[in-house]
Amino acid sequence: MADTSRRALRLLSLLATPRCWSLSELALRLEVSERTVRRDIETLRALDYPVVTIHGPAGGYRLGPGRTLPPLLFDDEQALAITVALQTAPSSIFGLGEDARRALNTIERVMPARLRTAMESLHVTSLQNYWEFPAPPIGSERLKAAGSAVRHRHLLIVDTVRADGTRPAPGDDDFAPARRIEPHHLVIWAGRWYLVSWDVADGNWRVRRLDRLHLHPPTGLPFTPRDLPGGDVARFVMTSHDRGDTPATWQCTGTARLNLPAETVARWAPGGSVVEHLGPDHCRLTIGAWSWAGVAGLLATFDADLDHVTPVELRRACRRLVRRWRAVATGSVENA
């Protein structure tokens, strides 16, 4: 009976998702026969859950309107997802630490014993990935304001702030007037929040680091959604070279001009690097590592011609690597 009840809850959680499930898909997910799935569906209907049947080639089953699901209807996988999400969210959103802990404790207290034990046994320790260089946690109020503007399609007025969070004042060399933008997408990539928007003054799409923006009070002014070039927001963000990123603090930082388009290098450059557009087939990459040989090795991974290499320490490291790899290629260095 316990297995049947758990299976019914699992079936209910699947049907509650915004999609239509075929009988074979449900049977595969639940690891039972299609006949058993049909029987479970009839059980749910007998309990007044409106499981509707969609006819046709793309048909199947889904949960219809008119019934409120019981609170905290989670299966094992969903409980795991909630546990991990609540423990890792504070690493990218400032001020969520205490709220996330309280939410996790609240959920654990009302979970069935079996799921509560599984959740309590999973404690996550987040460590910084030094190659990704995530941004500092972003303020939850800023995230909510940006998310609300994206959802409601309201214009935003923003100022660009420095990497240290200060706002340039009129008269400063880096001062720029506030911008009116149409926010379309929020994207998190490598621990950094980005806002994909249409710049009203420039008439161009832009990708901006959310932690580098000061958001003015909501305007409430609606705009008409636009079609993103290419239609793929992930690719658009990853291939945009001007995202507001700045070089991370490395022991060694170097620069070179690569014979590759900026959008290609931007997609594969490690976190904490900066790509500058120099033309359709060239870009400048600023990149760091713990040694000059490391910087040279990273530049080599792009497998492209390069010049204008600076500083002199990086050029010396390149020469040393040339000698070492020439020895390997000619066989003068024996394998251990």
C-alpha cells in the first residue's frame, strides 16, 4: 500500500507539470506497466483530481484546472532539488543565507519522515571555482526589481556602476548618463547574473552584468517584446563579448590579439577574462593565471595566430614553452 501511495503522489507531481504525458512516458517514469498507470489515473480521478485525456498524435494526460494540489507534494527528486537549491542560492544572491536556512528548516519539518531523512542527510559546502570567478552575491532587491521588470515588460532606467560598486559622478572620466532599456531576459552563467535588454537610445541588444547596474525606481512604462537575434538567449549571452566583465585578480595577467572573432573567443574564454572586439576577424583577450606559462597555455588553447602579446614576461614564457614543446616533438625528451 505504501508503494502504491508513493507512486500515486509521484504520478500526481508529474501530471502537475505544464506538459502532456503519454501513457508510455508515465509508465517509464514510474517503472510500472501501462495498465498500472491507467489504474492509478482512475484512482486520482476518484479522488477528484481532474486528470484530463488529450487525444491525437501529441496527446496523453495532464492535470486540468479546478483542483488545488496538496501543499508540499514532492517526490524524492524534487526534495533533492529543493535541498540543493536552498543551500546553494546564497552563493549567487546576497542576503538569502538566513532566509534560505529558515525555508529549508520549515520544509524539512513538514516533510514525510522518509523524505525528511534524505534532506537532512544532504549538507552542501560551496567552494569557489577559481576558473569561473563568479560575481559577488547580488542583492535580492535588485534581483527582484529586474525580474519584475522582465516579467511585466516594463522599461528600466539604469546607471552603470564600477567593479567596486561605486557610481561615477558627473565630471568623472567614466561617468555615463542613465540608460533607458527594455529588459527581456535574466540569465545566470558561471555564477554571474546578466540582463539581456534592448537599449532604447542605441537601438541595439545588450548584455549587462546585473551587479554592475544601479536600477532606478520602477517606471511602470510598458514596452512591446522584441525578437532576440537568433532566438537563443544562452548563445547570445555566451557569444557577446561586451558583457561588462572585468579582469579577475590573478598572480599573472596578460594580453594578446587573436585572429578570431570576438564572439568565438567570448564563448570559450575562462571566467575573469575580458574580450575586446577589434574587427570581424580579430579580438583582444586579457586573461590571467597563476603563472606566465599558464597564461601562455590558455592562449594556446584557442589554436589561432596571435600577436601584440604583453607584457614581456608573457612573451618570455611563450619562448620557454616553444623550446619545451620542440624538444617533445623532436623526441629529444624521453617519456618517463
